[in-house]
Amino acid sequence: MSRVWDVPVDDSTRVRDVRVAAEEASACAGLGTHRTATAALVATELATNLIRHADGGHMLINLVERAHSGGPRQSVQLVSLDHGPGIPDIAVAMRDGYTTASSLGAGLGTCRRIANDFDLHSAPGRGTVAVARIDHEPPAGRTGTSPRGGPSAGGVNVPLGRAEHSGDAWSHVGDGDRLTLLLADGLGHGAKAAEASDAAVKELRGAAGLPPAEILRHLGRALRPTRGAAVAVAQLDLASGRLHFAGIGNVGARLRTGGTWKPLLSQPGIVGAQAPASVPVQRVPWQDDSLLVLHSDGLPGRWTSPEDTVLLGCDPALMAAVILRDAGSAARPVSDDTCVAVLGGGGPAARRADSTG
């Protein structure tokens, strides 16, 4: 089961806790000494900014699986969230070398340069969210945020009561012209729930070539030894420009296409325990501006769909973190394990642009 470090940052003493958590996550991911130090530096800068500019917030640190030339490897994802007041001048704040007093002198611009991926969104009165990912190797010949050419997916996961493991999980797997995104919510919460959602994620790796309904049937067999899970599967077919969606249980899904949001519906049941005999598959067009949001029932049902054009072009994990933050407040913590995953980009036009180099 993948660890999640949810560290509240409400005074300067918690900055050390964030740094230690980043080092622990780096050890779990198998990062070397240099990249571990990079993760610790970025985490410390983000946590320091929470104290100095936002009167506190919290850091989410977890491991994400990323494709590498030698096969998938785990990277450390650092997410900083606060509820305000926001950064008045992002361009100045992101200038390489710009920093605040009492920080390590890294600055957000330097964090962006040394992280493999870095993205930030800030809105006056609403706050700031930053996402950084640290891989095993430093970025080569790149400055700034990596461009989103084809489809990409990202997510955030918050355990109930800052437990070590969340009963929710998400993952995405590519297979030729298809990208499959899965979100699983293990029944209940705690270690047993995490066992079920983790089993779903592991089984997806070998079943990504199947259509969504077949994936759910496959997961039904694999999850029988567990307490079961609610699972949603979204599969983007780049060749046809269509999204295929199927879900069982209480996993929410909203699709944005052409500036309009609409829900995608799952069927009642529990994968691995009480799944329906057949699961209908919804097939919808996927455009260059399309976005899909999957979330567990830890997210309030009436969360607000994002319309900020700047945010809609950001890293999917950053969009997921903003959705999570805006659905709650500093005074209203999550009441269940909560996971949000976002899939965006990669419509037919984007695919043609990618193929031309």
C-alpha cells in the first residue's frame, strides 16, 4: 500500500516535519541522495511559504508511478495547499532566485527548475496550490513547467484523520492508443479498505488492454478476497477520439467538453462483493479541451466544477488539488478518505500535433 503523508503546517515547527516526510517518501521511492535532497529542499520551501504568506495550510506527499525508459518507477509528489490570501504577482514570485526571508534561499523559480514537474495556481482571496514531482533523475534541458501535449492524468489522495494509508487509490496506464484511468474507493476506510483499492490498482496494470466493462469484471474476481471497492474506469481511445466510461459503486465522475460539464453515472454495487451482472458503458466524444474528473465520495457531492481558464490548462494533479481544496475549508477537514483524479488533453488534434514532432 502506498503511503500518504498529510502534514498540517500551522507554525514554523511543522516545516521540519514536512522535510522529514519528504525524505521518508524519497526513501520509499528509492531515490538517491541527490534527488532526496532535492525533494527535501522543494518541500521545505513550499512549507515555509505556507507560514509566511498564507497563515498556514497543509502539505500532501505521496508516491506516484511514472513511465521511464527502463519501466515504471515511483516518484515523489509534493502538494502544497492553502486558503489565501493568494500570490499578488505570480511572475515575480516564480522568478528564478526570488525568495523570502527565513527560507533556504531556493525560491519558487528554483523549485520549478530542479523539480521534474512543477505547476502553481493562485487566486486572490482563494489561496495557492503548488504541485512538484521529483523523479530519480534530474530534469534534462528543461526550464519551467512541462508542456501538456498529449493526454495526461494526475491526482491527489487524502487519508481520513491523517492516517498513513488511504482507503482510496487512483492509477492510469497507457496501452498503445488507449489511456485508462481508474479510481477505487475501498469499502470503509483504514488498512482493509486500502488493501482493496491497492489490489484494484495492481490488477489494472495487467488489464489495461481490456475495455472498461471487462476491466471491472476482471477486478471483481481479483477483489473477492478483500472487502471490495467502488471502482470507476475511464478509457480514452485516441484513435477514435472517444472516452469510454463504466463504474460500479459510489464514485463520482464529471466530464467537461465544449465548456459544459455533465455527470457520468456509475451502477450500484461493490466490485468484488455485490457487482451487477452487466455494466453499461457510456461512450462520449473527447475533444482537445475535454477534462474528466473522478472522485471518491469523500468529496462533497456539490463541489464546484472549475471554470478558471488558467486552471483548466494546468497540471492535472494541480487541478485535482484545487478541486479538493475548494470543496472544503481550513475549518472543515475531510470526513472520509478522499481521492480526486483528473484526465485532460490529448484529443485527435493534439495527437496529430504530437505525431508531427
